[in-house]
Amino acid sequence: MKALPVFYCDNVVSQVQSFSPSAGKPAEVVASWQELNIPFTIESFEPVTKENIELAHAPSYVDGVFSGAIKNGFRNNEIAVAQSCRYTVGALFAASKHALVNKQVAIAPVSGFHHAGFANSYGYCTFNGLLVTALLLKQQGLVKTIGILDLDVHEGDGSQEIIETLKLQEWIVHHSLGYAVSPVPENADSYLIQLPEVITSMQHCDLIIFQASADPHIDDPLGGFLTTEQLRTRDRIVFEECAKQGIPLVWNIAGGYQRDDQGSIAPVLRLHDITLMECAKVYLYKSSPNKIDNDEIGND
């Protein structure tokens, strides 16, 4: 593998006035990654259709969001948000297919998925790209089983609702950090010790979808239990275990809400930089993992 495949286009971005930077974050994340000395390629992809989204959501809900009659995950009725979701989900779906075909890793720098339920939006999430992707892959005969490794600090409640509503438990293994542990610093080390076992429980899966969220960071206003170095360890464990067990992996950037004194999301970008670095160490520089110096980013 000579470069990491990143599935991105400007259409995944939607400009929304919100506490959450998620709608506009992908462009800043990719720009930040371009400043790192890590080879990656920008891969093109097609947006999903409304009919694709309806695999995981009630058609009346999907129609309502796209018409502006029902509020999206940002609690507004802007149709542009719905249209951008066709691309955010499309990026994850295309990256997943790439990971499956190449039996490696692929990246979709998008977010806004796991709180969206079967017929509702919540928490800056409009459509559940995790479940749409899983159902599309299943429909196309590309997978028999899928693991959703959701390491956002909040519960993947929308994902769980869709899994239960559509009775998908037999072929989707869903692990949500928000359900698994109370996010207090005292639980950080024990959770990281258990994380390899969580991935082993998904070793029979054809693909793992990893939500590499920045919001478990101890300084996140909506998170709060892992240090920067512990987040780095989280990422390293996921990449090393998936590579060791030969499980194709796709990851997205999920949540993250920190801002610096100037109001920028630089602290969040720093954490997403770390995830890309740890990914590169495992998938690009297996024989020389020190090629990327941790001091480029810094540790807590």
C-alpha cells in the first residue's frame, strides 16, 4: 500500500450555524491532513440515492427531510443539509467497498450518523450512514456480516434502534463505547485493555466500520475521559488488531467539539491528525513504524 485512500469531495460539506462543527469539518480535516507528511489519495465516489437511504429509514421520514417538512439533525429544515448527506453516506459506502476489495483500510472523513434512528434525527445526525452502508453492502452481496465499532463517546442509540427495528442482530455486531463504559478517567485504562477483545469478537466479520471520534477526549465539552495519548493508543489498537486479524477496515471521523481561544476547531483537527498518523504507521509503514514521529503532533 503506497498511499491511504481518502474518499472526499466538497459536496460532503454543508455550512450550518451550530454548536457542532461536524457539517463543515471534513474540509478542515482534509486540509489539516494535507499538511502532514503522509501520502494519501483523494478518491472520487457517487452520492447515494434517497432509495438507498430508505433501506435504513422510514420512507416518510426520508421524504420529509428532503422536502424540508421534517427537521434534520441540526434542527433546521434546510434541504442543503439533506443533500450533503447523500455525499457523506456515499463517501462511507464507497470507502467500505474499497476496503473490502483491497482487504485493507479506507477512510471517509465524514460524520453525523449514529444518533439518527429509523424515523428520527437527533444530535447533529440526520441519516445513519453506518446502517445505510451496511444494508447496501448486504443488498449487493458484498458482505455476510459487519462489525460497527463505534468509539464515539456517546451512545449509538440511533444505530441500535435501526438494528432492532429491522432485526439485523444476526449479521451486524454493534459495539458502542457510550453503552460499554462510563466515560470517566478512572475507566480509561481498563477500557483500552478490553478493546482488543472487542475487536476479536468481530473477527468473523467481513468488514469493520470504525467511528474514530475525537469527542472521548478529556477536554471535550461533550466527552471527557481519554487523554491525547490514550486516544492515540485507542487508534493504534484498532489499526493493529484489524491488520493482524486481516479484517478490512473503514473509518470515519465522527464527533469532536473542542475549540481553542480563537474559536477554531484546531484541537479537534489535532486529534484527527493523530488518527491518520496511527493508521499510516500500521498500513503504510509496517516495517518502519517510527517513520512518523509522534512529536510532530505532541503528547499529553
